Amino acid sequence: MANESPESTDDLPTPALVVDAAVLDANLAAMDAVLPGRRLRPHVKAFKSTALASRLASDGHTGFCAATPREVEGLVAAGLTDDLLLANESLDVARLGELADLAQITVAVDSEETLDAAIAGGIRHVLIDVEVGLPRCGCSPDDAPVLADRARSAGVKVRGVMGYEGHLMMVDDRTDRIARVEESMQILRDAHDRVGGEIVSGGGTGTFDTNTWCTEIQAGSYTLMDTHYDGLDLPFRPATSLLGTVISVSAKGWIVVDVGLKAVGMDHGDPSWSHGDVFFLSDEHATLVPTDGSTWRVGDRTRLTPAHIDPTVARHEVMWLVVGDAVVDRWAIDLRHW
Amino acid sequence: MANESPESTDDLPTPALVVDAAVLDANLAAMDAVLPGRRLRPHVKAFKSTALASRLASDGHTGFCAATPREVEGLVAAGLTDDLLLANESLDVARLGELADLAQITVAVDSEETLDAAIAGGIRHVLIDVEVGLPRCGCSPDDAPVLADRARSAGVKVRGVMGYEGHLMMVDDRTDRIARVEESMQILRDAHDRVGGEIVSGGGTGTFDTNTWCTEIQAGSYTLMDTHYDGLDLPFRPATSLLGTVISVSAKGWIVVDVGLKAVGMDHGDPSWSHGDVFFLSDEHATLVPTDGSTWRVGDRTRLTPAHIDPTVARHEVMWLVVGDAVVDRWAIDLRHW
């Protein structure tokens, strides 16, 4: 069985999600320098751990956003109750209404149905979610004040608006990104003018410093980071990798590591390996081809870097904080599932 | 919180993994007709549920194979102890050696290191894993008898050989598939001639009836099935889908369902939707475009069919057995993680 107090990465069961503590610290500091305190609303969907959320709260980022009711419930259970935003539409919000005396909980709404579910479920605060170019959730700017009126008529406080310019996270030219984010946020600000409230919430890791129009930025990936953002001019580096054990070595030139499809999110493509090519992944295997002259023996350990951190984290029960090969902490990934 | 005894799919929290009980029954019957009893060694990695494994055992398929030590541990804990094969290389097998008095446990080995770990870990039975064309685990045919001798010298029983022709699962022309499987299995049979033992283990859902050279077939995906096998001439149909709730409807023509990247394995591509196109998935969203003239309201429910069942199942805590919209059973997915 797994060693519960490993001192070294050599003691970890594999596959294991490991986080370089120094890189994590640097990522948090780089974000904090631009968006201190409540200017940042960390998005827990990216890391799903109340341990990391507590660390962010101790740095002054005490408002959080979440993508699922369960994430909000977990934050409340961890005592992170200052200002929690379900930044997503849900009809299953009565479970959060039950927590209204324990925490300030706000939910996003973009339709009569989601608003009425919030009202019926005892939710006391909402943001009007406005579609700003990403083909996903969000109402039209014209519908936003109508929903706000409906909410206020029911005694629900409308704290403002939110809109996610997710389609612009990966615009690689910074000048172009700024122009397109401004255009997108103009839609949100126009809606805000008609809705009122103190909050204009939006943004993400890719636009954390180019979206200067929101009162708060929803970013989470910057903490653990992944290779998907590599092409951008961001000050964040991948902190997270999948530690695996070499379980087979072929004379034909490949090796097999026990990091497979069940340990890594594949929607952004294969993970990366610093010693060569990732040939393919199976459920519990990665077949790798060294191209740097390195030689490998069964039992050696190596790390892969995931292309998309959010769904990767969601596949693990725990992340291990490491300094080099020393294990310095164990953080439960306790906000998983729904 | 989730209703623990839902009667209808309308009562399920979403996203939910639902299994059509009638299709599952038909898939199991179709396999059983070709590979009765121990001719089939069901691979639990595809469904990760001892409830489904117990159902297979009650049908006479009492030998199982697994991809991780934890899957083997879970089978032992569920009393499915007749004949368990870790059909994968691992150095973390002492945890299975501790169970040797409770169950017959066999592990695959393809190197001195994995064999020595098995010996040191108290494993009493091994199969020699031979590479038969898939660039993954497995020793060369020449190394197989050397490993067998080393095992026997240490008092470990060599039950035979295994080899997985995974590269041939998707050969769409049946005649071509038979020819190539035969060629691949000739390697395994030659190794078997030099190794001995009563077992020649291999195959999978894609070759369940074309691999006639193994004494037992390792198949698991056929139970829950996915769309990846659609092009083949197999008698199995997708039994499993992701039930989601429509959380947003856009006047621009798309709808959003709460089935995202954290609920579905994406390595084989997007899930399918019978009413139209899957535009893209985010962490907790699928943006869908109806093309069949159907209209949708917030709160409606719909199902997506995953392209790869194994990593999809591994993302959920439970699967719900359904007949139409009636929920008839709840099976824990209790063999997850490592």
C-alpha cells in the first residue's frame, strides 16, 4: 500500500501528480504582483484543492470562483467563506442555498430558468453572465438588465456582471490580444452599465494582465500551469508533472512509463517529455522514445508535463509538493466530482 | 446533495454516467456465446467496477485481468479470488504478494527487474509477457524462455505467456484482421513452445472472435462499449452515455450541456450527440449545435456517447443502470486510481 509520509519522490506510488513548490511559489508571486488581494478571484476548477485555495487566501486572495456546486461546498467546508462565486450556470443550486448562512455565495445566471432556480433555491446573490464572444454560456447584453430586474424583484441582490473571453486566451500577439479583449470587454461593460452592481468579473490566466476592464480576474491555471500556454508571453511556468516509473525497456528503442490516459487529460494533446518523443499513451502506459542519448532501465523514474492541467488534476486524489526530489507536502485534491 | 435512491434519470445529479441495462445484457450475451466461462478473462480496466465483475463471475467468467495493482486488490476485497492476472508490468507488486493466501494472483513480467520484483514480493505465479507487434510492454521471444527459467529457479510457477495485439484491434477488414492476428499470435505461440505452461493469453474486444490462437481472451470494452469500435463488424453496441442537463440556450443556435472534459475521456476525440454536432468541450461544458430541427430549453436532459469508455469510466464515482428513463441500479466504480 501507499506510503502516507514519503520523504522522497522515490517513495511515491506512481503515477503521481507532483508540484514543484518553487515554481508554484514563483507563479503565485507573479500573479500577486499584478493582481493583489481581491483583484484576483482564483478559479479553483484548475486545481481542485482546498489546501492550495487556503494558501491563496493567506496571500489575501480570499474571494474564489468555482465551476461546480461541489467545488463551492468544499470551499465552505474548508472555511473559505468570504466570497464564493459559482461562475457557471446550474439548476442544482438549492444545495448552495442551504449554505447561505455559512458563506457569501453568488451564482452566475444567464436565463430565466437559471435565475428562477437560484431564487427558489435560496440563493441571495447573483451575477448576470453575459456572452462576450465565446460560444458557451451567457445571455445577450439586451437580456442582462431584464434578468437583473427579475432578480431584484424577487429580493435577490445583483452584484454585477461576468463574462468570460475564453476564446481570446490563446491569442499569441499581445497587441492583438489587448485589442480583442477590449472589444470583448466593451460588450460586458455596456451590459454592466445597464445592470449595475459593483462587480465586473472576467478574464483568465491568458488575459490576466491584458484584461484591464474587469474589477476582478478569474484565473486558476496560472498556479499549476501547463504547456498549453507555452507560446504566450506569460510569467508563469509549468509547476506540475506526472511522475512515472519505467516498467519496460525495449531493445527496439522505446521505453514504457506507467503514466497513461487515466492519469492525464488528453484534450489538449499528449503530455511532453524532456528526454524525447511521446509515441502514444494507453490506459496505463506512455510509450516514449528517447532522443537525447539518455539510457533507461526498468525502475528509473521520470516526469511528463501535461498539456492541460485542469482535467489532469481532476484524475488524481492527491498532489505532492516537491523541492527537487524531496517531498515537502501532500495536498488532497478534495474538490473533485460533482 | 445527491439523491442516493433515484427512481428516474430526471433525479440524477449531472453529469452522470448511465448504462443501458438491456444493451449491457446483450453485449454480455454476445460475448458469452463465443467465449464461455474461462475462455474469456474479462479485463476490469474497462469498467473498474466490482459490481460488474461480480455479474460476469456469476455468468461463469471467474478469471479476471487487471491493469493496476489496485484493481487486483479491489477484486480480492470483493471476493473475486479464483484467478486474477495483473496483465501489466509493475515493480509495486509486493502489495499483491501480501494477498497470495487470499487469491490466486498471477503477474505479467517482461524483464529481469519485473520478475525479480515479483519474486521478492512473494508473487507465486507469473506469465511471460511477449511483445507481438504493439510497441509497448513485452520481451522478445528469445528472452521469454530465459525469464521462465529464472522464475522457475526461484520457485515461481510459470503459467504460460501473454501478448497483446493492441495494434490490430482496429483493422477494419475482417479477413485482413484475421491474417494479421494470426501472424502476431504466431510469435506468441512460438514463445509459448519455448516457455511452456497451460496459458496463452491475449486478444481484446476488437479481436475477440478472430484471435483463435489464445487459450483465453482479455476483453473488457465490449461490456460498456464506445463509439471508437463503430467501424468494425462487432456484435457489441455502446451501452454507456453521459447524461447532462442543458444549462444554457443561445439564440445564436447553440446549447450548453454540463458534460465537460472532467466527465469524459478525450483521447479518442469528442463524444457523439445524436441530435447534432459537438462544437467543443470545456472543463464542465459541452457546446452543442442541434442539426435535426430539435429545440431545447434550459433544464432539458440529453445524453452524449463517449469515444473511449475506459478513461471515461475512470472519471466517475458511480454508474447508473437504466431501462429507458428508469434507474434500476447503482454500481460503484470502485477500482479507480492506483
